[in-house]
Amino acid sequence: MKAKHQRLVLVVLALIALVGAGLLAAYALRNQASYFYLPEQMQADPPQVGQAVRLGGMVAPGTVEMQADGITVTFTVTGREDSAVPVRFAGILPDLFQEGSGVVAEGRLAADGTFEADKLLAKHDENYVPRELQDMDEHQAAEMARETTIGIE
Amino acid sequence: MHGFANPKRFLALAGWLTPLLLVSGFFVTAAALYWGFTQVPPDRLMGETVRIIFIHVPTAWLGMGGWTAIAISSLVFLVWRHPLAAIAARGAAVPGLVFTLVCLATGSIWGRPTWGTWWVWDGRLTSMLVLAFLYIAYIALAQAAQREGVSARIPAIFGLIGAINIPIINRSVVWWNSLHQPPSITMGKSAIDGVFLAPLLFAVIGFSLIFGGVVLARMRALLADIQADARLRRRAMEAD
């Protein structure tokens, strides 16, 4: 075996070991490195009451409600599966906060199962669509969402 | 391939290819950015801020592409011992770092109006920041190796090890829940409407041409630097 081939084999073996180690580390991290809990994860394995965590999912259409005090908003966050966590938030909503859109809430789980949010971050999806060309259905949905949230802003 | 590993032939080729890449890259990028900044309608949700995509995405890809180039060149250097491969790896480091930093800065500016925050420690943002740190470490290591006359194998090994971060950046939005959205452009399909996609692809081509031109320019500068070092060392030996 030529020295060149020996080096090639050595480097390839080292790379395989490295990629394997990296994948194992990423796999082990997969829960810790997540930025937020999905609603189904929060229900299956709830964090301690009062512990600072994040909840991420979709704002369920038709659930955004303004409370009587004028600054508290309640809504339901749904996940990929049929699961929902009620959220309560008092503060200014981000521009992209809309029913049917993604949201990440920072806060803690209350004893009654409601998520008390201190901060809301809007999550953008992977779709980029110009205003003029969006589907009529989506357009109507966004319009509706805008109208139903008008009082909140 | 062995023909171009000859530094003399490489310098002759790079001599005319460098300005060609830089000038054509400048014009393509300028045209793509003009197109993207002025001729494209606003996005349905983000409005005008969507235009940051025409800088953010090309710089992100090239930031990752730069380290991929470092890793491949380092592999070639370690196995085949082409001295030019080590130079190529070092040439890709500075433009790679600059593009990564531009990606981080534009992403932060984009995140403020879109997500409501300048920065979050989610998987994608954190792994991209790690890439910037890896670039800085690599540049320092390669420079130190040259100055101290140590083998270029040490930075090459570091370049290979650091490549593990590239698939992690790519998969970070799939493996972990993250604030950053999942990939819009995957094999064969795109969730980006054609109106945005066409200028985006042109911007990617333009930025890539500039990247290539800067890499060649850096390689020429590094070769000249090494030659000057060698000459100085020879003079010092003769003087003794």
C-alpha cells in the first residue's frame, strides 16, 4: 500500500468517526437543544410549574380573545398533533402575530395548565408569497385574522 | 488537476481569472440586488423586509460553502500533499468569515421586525455563530502555523474537524424546534414564490462569483507572502 493510500484511508476513517460522533452528539442533544416545547411535548412531559420554558406552535384560529382589562390576551396554541395549550399574555403583540401563524411564547406553566407568557415571538414559516399573488383563501383568512385582531393592537 | 497544482501555472491562470470573476460578480450582484430591492412586490406577511433575503440567503450559503471548500482542500492537502490545496483552504477562510458575519448581521436585522427579537439562542442561529468562531480560530491557526514555520497539517486537520458543523447548521431547523423557519429550498422544490426566487438565484450567482474572485486574490497574496518569507529566510542564512 502506497503512503498516499494509507493517508487516504486514515483520513476517511477519521472522518467517519468524526461524523458518527457529531451525529450521536446531535441525537443526544435533540431534546435539550430544542428552542421550545411543542404543545404535545408539553402535555406528554410537562415542565415543573413555575419553571421558565418556551412553548411554540400555531395560534389556533378563532381562539384569540381580548380580556376585559384591555391588555391581557388569551389564545390556544396547537401543535402538529391534536393537542392544545391555552396561553395568557399581557403586553404588546408582535407584528406578525396572527391566527393560524406560528408563535413562540416565553413564560411558565401555571398550576391550572395555562401557559403564562412574558414574551411572544412570531415564527415565520418557510413560504414566501407576494401579496398580489397569494391564494384567495389565504388572503381571506389573513384578512379575517386581521379584522378579528384589530381591537388587540 | 496536477497541472494546476503547479503554483506558476496557477498564478498565470489566477492572474486573468481574478478580475474577470470580481467584475462579472459585481455586475451580476448589482443587477440582482436592484431587481430584488426595487422590482419585486412585498411579501404577504413580512412586507418590505422580505428584501433582506437577497443578501441573507446568498451570504449564508457562501458562509457554509467557504468552510466546505476549506474541508475539501484540507482533505486534498492531507492525502495528496498538494501545497496549493493548503493555500486554497486559507484563501477561502477570510471571505467565508466575512460572508458568515454578513449573514448573522442581516439575519439579526431581519429578526427584529419579523420575530420580534434581534437574537435568540436557537439551533440555527447558535450553530451559525459557532461557524463564525471556527473561521476566526482557523485564520489565527493557519497564520500562526505559517509564521512559526510549523506544518500546515495542523490547520488542515482543524479544517476537517470543523466541517462537522456544516451538516449541523443545515439540519438544525429540522432536528430541533427552532425559531428560524425550516428550509424553503430543498431538493427539487421551493416554498419561495418565483417572483422572489429568480432574483435570489441571480444574487447567489453574483455573490458566488465575487467569492471565487476574492478566494483567488487571497491565494495570490498568500503565495506572494510565503515567497517573500522564504526569500527573507534565505537572505538571513546567507548573511550568517
